[in-house]
Amino acid sequence: MKKKTLALGTLLFSTLGLFSFHQNNVNFQKAYADSSFINGVEGHIQLRPRWENVYVEGNGKKTANALTLRTAAILKLKSLFGTKGFNALIEAVNVGAILDNYAPQKPDYELVADPPNTRFSQFALTYTKDKTTFIAGRVYVIIDDHRFIGNVAWRQMFQSFGVLGVSSKAIKNFSILLAGIYERKGIVDSLNADWRLNKMPIVLDVNYSAHKSLRLKAFAYMITDVHDTFGIKASGKVKLGDAKISYLGEYAIQNDPYALDNRPNNRNIDTKYYRLSIGTGSKGFFGKLMYTHFGGKDPDEDAGFSTPLATLHKFDGWADVLLPGAANGFDYGMNELSLYLGYKKPDFGKFMLVYLIFKSDQEPTDPNVSKDIGKELDVLYTKKLTKHLSFLAKAAFYRADDGYYTGGNLKGKTDVNKYWLQLNYTY
């Protein structure tokens, strides 16, 4: 298996190799609305080797050691058939396992969610005219900071979606995205999903730049079979002397899904979410304090608030202990307080510490489980070594209290340590 995946990676690299892949790649509201007017072919590659170590106390499994390689090649074809603004996008990705002492490769080891895989992660046509872009095909979809919908760019195989949609900045100070999703390609194949065209998940995202320091947003994410989410958000930055103050306030409600396709029965959901944050930065130093609330479920309901299409690794601790709750809902809700502190300069790189405290919102009915879920310390250092090469070192230390319930199952009861070393080469 190891030789096979490495051979696929070599084939992919040699076939499409003189191309570079940019990690921020295809944001609907940025890249597509600003498609290049240059005719011809543009290509890129990315090589991203990463070592990941996972230890879970008392789990009965061996510590995972994974050395994986992401090889990605992207082609952008401009002005198809001589039509300005009519473009195509193709991206092929191979994930290979050089050292595969991890599940799912070996079930007696801890999990690393980077199994060997090869996929056309993007394959789409776009047409842009007068700051409006129409799109059909499979792409990465990134909305704001990935809290609700993202491409999960941390994992070696990114998440992508089959989309029929339109994004526009034709009205001054407004941007809008309206899209139907006909397929999901997850970070692992078990997360893949398909929907009929008349029952597609619907994404509506409207932004208004009310002032240079205030951006307002309204959104509706209606995920077939899962739930409907409706919300509002305000965010911005204010300069005070040498410091910049950033702020964010977000509120959403979640209800039963508007349509069913792959599930036999509807789900009963009625819950809410909110997030507040304030941050500052000056002379390279930065800090942020954030509070996040996930609503729980009543006894007659099926799930608490969840964000299954988000880049979940970015939030709620890098150890991913709370990831099942964020993806499927916390039975008793979850309140999270997180503090970010760091320093960033081009010559130094970026160093950051994150400390998180997790508590259930409601008192669990289990008398052996309190509201105290656990705490986590995350550490990050990243540095751009050359124009094309960057380095990352990262660690996460989760310390359990009583854990939390999701779907009737108790999670987060054991300590977890994770370590990563990564190089990222793009050209």
C-alpha cells in the first residue's frame, strides 16, 4: 500500500508538476469575483510533508506516528473558447503515507485523519462579468473564518463541494453568495455525500460594508438532512494610536432541516449559538479573547447546535477532542472561553499560545459528570523560510475533567497530546 500511494504521488507530480498551489486558493467571494483577465494557462504545485504524533492516555491504543505527503497540482485555464471571463479550474491531489503507524491504516494505533487518497478536489467552470461570477463544479468553499463552512485546509485532503452558484460584488459595499451544493467531498471518503438537485443544501451569504470599521452580515445555511441555520454577524477593526482593536459578534439559530434526501426521517432541532471576541495588536504583539456558546438540546430534541461543514480543527482546540461535539452537537451545550497571545514579525515568524476552557452549558443528567469538560493549551510557531517554502511546528495538550456528551456518548474523558512538524512548498 505504501509503495502504491507513493507511486501515485510521483505520477501526479510528474504529470502536472510544473504548477503551484496556493493554500488560500478558491474563496468564492474573493478569487471568483476577481478572476484574472489574462488569457492562457496558469499552473501551480504544492508539496506538503507532515509528521503527526498522537497520544491518548489510557485509550488502549499505540501512540500514532504518521509521516504523510500532500502533492497537489492546479491548472487555471483562462478565456475558454476566446470568451473573456470564462475560465476552468482543475486540481488533482494525492495524499501518501510514508510512515503509516496510525489508524485507519493500522487499527491498533491512534487516529490521524490523513489516509492515503487520490482525488480531483476541484473541477469547475466559472464565468465572470461586471463583478458577478457564476460557477458550476467542484471547488473549495470558504466563508469568512471557516466557523460554519470551510475547506479544512489543515488536513492533507481538503474538503470540497460540488456547487451551482453565483457570487457578486456588483452593488457598492455589498457582496452576496447564493449557491446550491450537490455533493460533499470530505477529508476522508466516509464523509462524502450526494444530494439530488431539487434537495440541495442552500448557502446564502450577504455582506454589507457599512463603514471602514464595520461589516454586517446575514446568512442562511440550509443543510439537507442535517439542519437549517440562520444568523447575523458584525465585525470590524478600529485603530487607536499604534494599536488596532478588532471585534466580532455573531448570533445564529438552528432548526429542523428544510429537506430530506439521504435520511428517512426529519430531525427535531431547536437551538442557538453565539460568539463574541475582542482582540488587539501593536508592534508585532497580538492578543484576543473569545467566548463561544453552543446551545444544547432538550430531551425531546435530536441534537444541539452543530457546524458539520466547518474547518473544525481551527476552533475548540487543536487536539480535536471537542470536534465530534461541534460536528454533531453537544447534548448539554458547550461554553468555551479562549485566550490567544502571540508575536509576529517577518524576520521572526509567528509564535502563538492559545488557552481554552470548556464547560457544558446545562447540568448533565449523569451524576458522575459535572459541567467541567476540560482545558487545553495549544502552541504554534510558523516561519516563511523562502519565497516558496514555509515551516510549521505545533502542539496541543488537552487535559480532561469530566468530558461531554454528544449523541448520548461520553467524549473527552482522557488527556490527549498531539505534535506536528510540517514543511509547505509551493511554486
